[in-house]
Amino acid sequence: MPTPAGRRHAFTLVELLVVIGIIAVLVAMLLPVLGKAKAAAQTIECANNLRQLGIADSQYVNLTRGWHFPGYWGARGNTSGSGMLAYNYNRTFPGMYEFRKSMAQPMIPQEDVANKGNIIFNYVTDACYCPGAWYFDYSYYAPLNAHVRPMHYSYGINVEGVDTDSHLWLRQSLDLVLAPQADWKLNDPPASAHEYGSFAGYRAAQVKRPAEKLFMCDALWINVNMHGVSNKADSIRGYEGNYDIVHESHDVKTNGIDIYRSTAWRHSNNNYANVLFFDGHVSLTHKSALFTGDSHAGTAKGDARIWKVLE
Ligand SMILES: [Zn+2]
């Protein structure tokens, strides 16, 4: 269009609106893509974390001549006010010296007597934290000079068959015939924090078909087992959807309920969990491979093929 001499061409209002409209459409098209790209990056980062944890475990297997990292050990001897066993975080895998060393985790200062046995043993850096997990308690912990988060909102170790924790229903997965090390009567109570009584872990030789068995995965507790899924019929576990990212924060925050042994399928639209298998490979695994049935209807059941390490 010819413009009058001496006058610069300016956008008309309509042209401007059209341009703005086009930009708005482009942004609207791009945003979900960016969101997906971020989620995909988190899934990959999480898988890399688990691969590193697998390498740390293989070092531990060499060091201990054949034992994998345990979920925890010797959780006997201390009871809290309610009569339940107090959870001893220094007896869980994130609290193990070998674990913290191989994952380059900040160490508990030996002279820090006040924090011995404290929950800090469960706190880890981003190297051990799923970026898709609920960012609970992202805190600066002065004694360690580090930003840390509780491991139990990130990854859990499979304790199916060796689950000796006497917290309510949880002994149902104990198998003393196949895993005598899980006997909770061993070292009762344990003489010291580093005595391995009732060891909720596996010997490498006990693991049947390592490429098919779940070692660690996205979780809502330090340990996972095949019962760790929502079940409406159970008054304790009856918090619907305790496996997904939406309720992950809701349950813990609102109800103040500790969610035990739950797998968290927090990747790919809350349908997949990253799983580290005993042979060291990591696979993004659909929830239907982990649990069959309907978790919301209370009929979900862990798939023995992936969960039952000893069989
Ligand atoms: Zn993850």
C-alpha cells in the first residue's frame, strides 16, 4: 500500500491485533510442548539418578561380598509414644556410610552429637532426588552445609520378602525361609547403630532373575513392597491415589499420614515410574506392570513377577 509522502507507515490497530493474536496462538501452542519437554527431561534425569544408585549398589556388593544395599536393618528396640517402633533413619540405606560415600552425599559430622540418629540421615542432595517428586522440605541444613531433601519422597528399595519392620501390617511380606537374614529376632535389640540385625536386604545370590526384579524405584517411602498401593478397604492405607503426584503432597500435608511402602508413578502423566532392576538397568515402567487391578477400587495387587525377589 502506498503511504503518503513524509509519513512513516504505522501499524493499524487491526494489524496490531492480528499480530498479537498470532503471538498468543503460538505461545499457547508452545507452552504444552515446553511443559512436556520439561517433564521428559525430568524423567531422563531421574533415570540417570537411578543408574548412579545402581553403580553405588554394585560397589557395595563388591565391598560386602555379595550383599545389596538393604532398605533398612535392625529397626528394633526403640518405641515412640504411640507404641510403634520409631523409625531409625540411621538404619536406612541413605544413612549408610557406604551409600553416602559412593553417592558423594554430605556426611554427618562425627562431632555433631545432637543430630545423631536424627532424620538428617535420610536427607540427600539432588543426585538422589527425583526431579519429578514433590519438593518437600527443600532445606538448607547448616551442620552439613548443604541443601537436602528427605530420601523417602524420592526413591525406595524393594523389601518384599525381607520386610521386618513391625509397623502394623507390614510384616506380611516377611519370608524367613528364603531370607533368614530378615529374622527380626536377630540382635534384639541391636547393640549399636551399625550392627546388622534383621537385615531388610538381599544377597546377590538370592535374587532370582535380576533383570526382571525391581531393586529401587520412584517411591513415597525409603522402602517399597508389593502392598504399597492405595487400598480403600484398609483404614491405614486407605488414602486414595497415594501413588500419584497430585495426592503426593495432599496426603502427607493435609492428613499428616506417613505413607509407607508406596511406589510413585510420577512420570509421563503420572502413569510411569522409573525402575532400577537388580542387574543395573533402568526402565521407565508403566504402573500396570507393577500393580494389577484397580488401586482406586482397592483391588490393586503387586505383580509378583517384578516384586518377589526371592522367588
Ligand atoms: Zn522419578
